[in-house]
Amino acid sequence: MPETSEDNVEVTDQPDASRYEIREAGELAGFAEYRLHGDVITFTHTEVDPERGGRGLGSRLIEFAVTDARSRELSIIPRCPFVRDWIAEHPEED
């Protein structure tokens, strides 16, 4: 299920493209690529449009992606440094 908010930002999983996407006013603002093998999701690369940087879009994207993966009980391998750092700063609640 996509996340939508009053600031016209939507985050969705695009499984056919193997990535989560964040859109602002309908325009692609960033993505987090992944590989899914069984019950393991490996995040490989995250990118946010530099013109939209510094506003927390990358964090919102990864928060959605990690929350979604955890809700599906997937093991997460954060090869992407941005995802790895986000997870370290936001450990899973027990």
C-alpha cells in the first residue's frame, strides 16, 4: 500500500522494476533498488534527485521500504550505504 501525505509525496513498491519509488507531485523524486531472493531482500542502491535533496525524501523512502520489508518478515541485507546508515540509526523495535 502506498504512503501518501498532505505534501503530495507518495512512496510505492514497484516489484516489476525491483525498486521502491518516491514521487512528489507525481514526478519521480528517488528510488531504492533491491534484489529479492525468497525471504531475503538486498538493497543495492538508493538515489534521490539532487534538486530535491535535503528535505528528507531519502529517509522517507527508506523508512517505507524497510517497514514494508519487515512487515513481510523479509531478512534485510543493506548493501547500499544509505540504507545501512538508516537502519543503524533506526533499529527495529523488539
